[in-house]
Amino acid sequence: MNIDTPRPPLKIAVLISGGGSNLQALIDGCATGLIPGRIVLVVSNNPDAFGVERARRHQIPTRIIDHRLFDSRAAFDQVLARTLDESGAELICLAGFMRVLTSDFAHYYAKRLINIHPALLPAFPGLHVQRQAIDAGVRFSGATVHFVVPEVDAGPIIAQAVVPVLAHDTHDTLAARILRQEHRLYPLVVRWFAQDRVRVEDGRVRILDGEENGQHALINPMGEV
Ligand code: GRF
């Protein structure tokens, strides 16, 4: 389909575990029309996640699937997959979802399951990534949106945003600076999916050209410390 042809709004599911500020950015992106899509479901494994409240405020259907009630990751993932499939979601966005998914789940949703990570992958996968970045003395860090594959924080990179790491940075100041860029980056990437512009070729992502004129793969906000 030509990227200029009107398409039905993309059905999006968002998986969260916590505050949900990235969820909020996606909600806002849909509301403003930046994302030609609709969030059809928000799932949290954590009953107390504030992001659930954010979704309810916007009349978005929510489901709590508490991982502690399951004997195994596989059993949790099966219920999660059934819930997602029932929602009709076409794209699944992990947004601060703090559960490792099984490889069966990652394979089942290949090419339509994406994650945002607060570092410039492949540097600093895993947890406590701002601390990792500060301890390593890197001058730049940022955020990465990538396809989810069985290996944690791997998978083809779709887009990245860069921020400076400053001499006085603490975990919190760096995390806040990165988060501000996450809130720009994730809606932009989801917009590309809604426009059917994301392709994977030989394990690398290509974004079909649009209004960004080829400048779409990197946000470099040096001016926005
Ligand atoms: C973000 O930094 C995201 O990159 C990471 O977890 C954090 C979630 O924040 N995976 P929020 O819940 O979206 O506010």
C-alpha cells in the first residue's frame, strides 16, 4: 500500500508495570493525531501501576495480569497473548514492562512487538542502565526503540534519541533527561508503524521515506539539556 493512502487507525496495545509516562506520551500522540492509531488495551502485571490510572482517565480498556498468580513464565505469557489477541491489537508496545517474555511469545509477535530502553543499545542492556552509563564515563546516552526478540534488550533497532551525559549527573538527572526524549521518540516510532513505513531487511530496520526526509533515524537533542 502506498504510504499516502489513508489507512484504518492502527490498533495498539501497551504493556506497562509502573508510572506509565511513555504510555501517556502514546495516549497524547493518538489524541493529537501524531499517531494515526488507537490504544485498544493497556495491560499491567502490577496492580498498583499508576499507568493503569492514566489509561482509565482516557477510557482505555485495562487489564491487570498479575504475574505472581502464575506458576511459570509460559503460563503468564499464554494468558497475556490470549488477552492481546482478543483486543485485536496489531502493534504491541512495551513501555516500562518489567517482565522478561518467553521466546515463544517473542516469536509469536515477531515484527509487531517493540520496546523502549533507556540507553543507546547495544550499550548498557539490562537494569540500572543510567548507573551503568555514568560509571562507564560515556559522554552520550539516550533511548532506543527496538523490536523484541528472545534475547533481552536485543533485536533490530528502529530509532534512537541521544542525550549528553554531564559531569554532575546522577542516576535521577540522567534518567529524567533520557525520559524527556523517550516521550518524543516512542510516539514518532509508533506513528511510522501506523503509516506502515517500518521494514526489516537482513536484520536491519529501514523506514520508508516520508516527511522526515531521511532524518528520521536519530534525534540528537544537544540543545535540550
Ligand atoms: C522508561 O525509562 C523505559 O525506557 C524503561 O522503563 C521506563 C518506564 O517509564 N523501559 P514509564 O513507566 O514509561 O514512566
